[in-house]
Amino acid sequence: MGLITAERLKHHFPAIDIDYLAADETCELVEGHPALNRVHVLPRAALNQALSQEDYSGLLADLTSWIKELQTETYDLSVNLFQENFGGVLQSLVKARSKIGLQLDDRGPMRVVSRALEHLFAIPAARPQNPWHAVDIYVRACIVALRQDLPPGAAPLHLSAYTPNPEVGLNPLPANDLPILLHPGSAWPGKRWPAPHWVRLAHLLVEAGHTLVLTGAPEEKTLAELIMHDLPESTRPRVDNQVGCTRLRDMPERVRSSSLVVSGDTLTMHLAALTGKRCIALFGASNPIETGPYGPGHFILQIQPPHTPKLALSDPSPSLAEITSETVAGLILRGRIPTKIPLWETTWDDGLQAQILRDPQHNPHPYQQGSGRRLPLFAPSLASSSLQPPAYPPISPSPWNTGATELLSALESARLQPNALHLQRVEQLEADFSLRHANNIIWEAYRIAINGLNTLPLDEFLNLRKMRLHQAISEIQDYFG
């Protein structure tokens, strides 16, 4: 999604130069991209090797040399799209006049600079509160930073659609000379469609006259071999197993040379979006509004999970397993709309200036319906709210939640009377809470649960923030007894 963001920014600001920082395992994908001026390659493999061999002098020398090269340039803006603390450390090393995203605070803990990027640090339970694709939020955060020096009254920037894929609508795919690309693996169990489903889908597609290619990382070879083994003998010759055999730099061309991509929520899905190749994405617990394929004409199948998924999607998704092979094959071969499994198409809403999902009747996704869903570039206005926090058990004082009671009280006061004094009190108590509980699971749960809430009216924002904090404390009390 970082490359798509760069393309969007270059399209709207043609005069800017964009440098990109990538680790050595992914640099092959970005080097030479027309939207980029230069790529800084982090030698992660060499650094990890030196660390594993306890070659600390070599590690320090390599790291020092890389940092020196990185800091030869002073940027106008540095944007951190990483979601891990490691990205915050890298952000602190970049010399820039302005920075947004996760970075090290002067006082020690990490903090997110830019309200528009706080959604990245949400627990999966809060994902439905974010009705915007990550790319749309990335772009808006950058626009705010890039246009902050413009004079008052400057004309607003109108965002146009991202259209690398000219195809729209649901049409049957006849057999042709191009194979259908199937990508069965994922780093997260919660994003993997079951192997027997891939076997059945491959058989149905081959029976209809299609050829197939399987792609994936070297560590996914076992999964691919299992799929190939379980295929009928008559099907195997028409399935090219390239799992672990295709270099990352060759994957964009592999995607372009296919007729269609079928994948879970994976890098390959995003490559399909980047190259303009139509994709059918199979989603489990992750939010397709936020991380689905970006650009019009892609299709998403998802049965909304009944329960809150675990962080990092570390368990298989039962709802993903409910998507049948026959459903996917019917969509591909006959353009058949499923009757029991929700189908969403990615499209551009010019009024919202953002990507939305719509069903076959052109209704927007439930999370994207209702008023107040426009993603603002600046602070929201005040509005009334009828939201009432649910009843939570009393807080039991412990080292894990010191300062929480005062912060909850301040949030409630600010919600009832959102004046400058109360808001400053909330900010001070949150700063104290952050320092006191640096690397503490309660603070982390609260901090990452602020899921784009700045797009809400202020009183709703404060109310939900209070609810999230109380929920985090309740959960941690249950965990630690």
C-alpha cells in the first residue's frame, strides 16, 4: 500500500520528489518504480546475521554506515507507514523538517504524530469504527502536511480515483491463454483459506478449461505441495506450482501475465491492485474496507466474523472457511452472485473522494453508511451525542492501572464540557499515563484502540475513547486476575 500511496501523491503533486525506505527483502519491488526518486535499502539480513553471530562491532559498523548515508539528505517531510516500534526508531533517524506517523518521543515512549494515522494502531475489535481505506488515510495525512504552509483560503485539493484497472462489472471469465493466479498462503493463519478449498477450486477451474499458477513464499512450499498432492491426477498437469520459485522482483510481472488473481489479504493481492490486475480477495477477520485491494473493479468475499478476532489474526478464521469453493468458482466462471455470502466490489466515491465497497445492488458497505462518514482533512466540529458507555466492573487498584481512574474522570469531564481546560487536562493525564506505563500492556491496548476516532464529533470521540480505556482495563484485569 506504500507504493500506491506514493503513486497517489505523485499524481496530485507532480513536482515533489519521493524517496522510499525499504528493507532488503522487499526492495526488489520498489527499486526503479517511476513514482520514486530514490530507494534507501535497510540491510536487515546483514544486520540480523551480525547479531546472531554476536558480531557486535560489525553490526555497529554496518548500522553506522547506513545511518550516515540516510542522513545525507534533509527532507521537508518524513512519513512513517510502519506499524511497529522498529518503524518509529527508523523515523527518529531521518532528518526532516516535519514528520508524521509513529516515532520516538523526546521523553522516551513511541507516539503517533498525525491524528489521521492513529487508526493504524487499532486492535481488531475497533476496526469497524474505521470506514476508510488505509491508502485514503495515508494520502490525506500527507496532504495536510504538504499543504500546511499554504495561505488561508487556498483552494482545496480534489482527489481523483485511482484507476490502474479499466475493467468494471462482474463478467464471466472464459478460458484463455493466460493462467489464473492462485495465492493460497499467508503469514497469518487468520488470513488463510483452508487448503481443501483451494484444491476444490483448482479442480473446478481446470475442468472449465483454465490453466493455473500457484504462487507463494518459500516457507509456503509445504502448503502448495499438499494442494498439488490432493489434486486429481487429471488436473495436475494444468497447474504450475511456482510457490517458492518466483523471486519477489518478478512477482509484478507474474501477476500482469495472469488473467485474474485469487488471494487472501496478502501482498500478492496488493500487487494485483498496484498492477491493475483484477483480483478476487477472500477475507476472514481483517477489515476489507481498510486493507482490501485498492482501485475499482476488484471483488471481495467475506462473512463477517461473529466474534472479535485475536490481535495479529493468529488463529484460523471460521468465517473464512465458510466461503465455499463453488461460490468462488461460480463468481469466476459464470459471474454468479452468491446468495448466502456477501460480495463487495471496490469503487470510487467522488463525493467522499475515497474508495468504498458496494454490494451488487450498489449499496455501500454497512460500515460506510450513514452521515458523518466524510473523512476530514482537519479537526472535526462539536456535535451532540447519545452514546452511553456500557457498564464495566469497578477498577481494582493495581500497578497495572495506576492513573487510570483519574484519566477516565477527566475524559468524562471533557465529554460533558469540551472546553480548552478539560481537554488540556486529558492530554496531560494521557501523557503522564503514557510515561508511567511505557511498554505496559494496558497503555498499549488503550493507545492502539484509537481507531481513526478523530473523524467523529469531539464528544463522541471522547466518549468512545473513555469506553476503550475502560474496556482495556477490564480485559487486563480479567487476564491478570
